[in-house]
Amino acid sequence: MYAIRLELIPSRPLLGGPGTEAGAGPVRAALMRLPLDGARMCHARVLAGPDGLAAVCFLTAPSLLAAERSLRAGAGALAEPGGPLAGWTTVRCEADPWIALGMLQARARS
């Protein structure tokens, strides 16, 4: 299982825009339903704020690269016209090194 950090930002400042309206719950549900070629979403934690959305997604895939590639393509579908985050931009979709190296607890203590 691979932990992938995903961050999306709106194309313009939010004043009750899609991220606020959609909220973390519906975005998490949309992430869980994404058709991911070669990977499977197991769990996602999403935080929604005025600056955008941040998520850590846990995927099973043949490799870390396959997990990142699948999630990047799936996140692109969320930001397409007609998607729940139409017009948004994916600014990060990469492995979380702290989780990948099993050092999350050490980071929390520092």
C-alpha cells in the first residue's frame, strides 16, 4: 500500500466556492469512486480549507510510480469541466516520504 499526498487549489480565491461547498466528505467520496487504472483506492483523508484541498490517499498498486500515475490521472478527472472541482489545479500528487518511510510518528514528535 502506498500513501500519496494530493493537493488541489482553486483557479481563483474561494468565497464559498466548490471546495467549501463540496467539503471534505463529498470530495473523499469522489476520490474513493475514481476509476484508477492499475491501482485501487483503499482509504483517503481529506482536509478542505479556503486555500484548497489536501488529502493523503492510500492505494494498492504494482508500484509506487503506478500509484502516483493512477491518482494523478484520476484527480485530473475531478478537475475537468463537469467534475466536482472543475477548474481546479493539482499542485501535488506524490508519495508522502514520512509515511512511506514509516517515520510519521517521529515527525509528529519533532
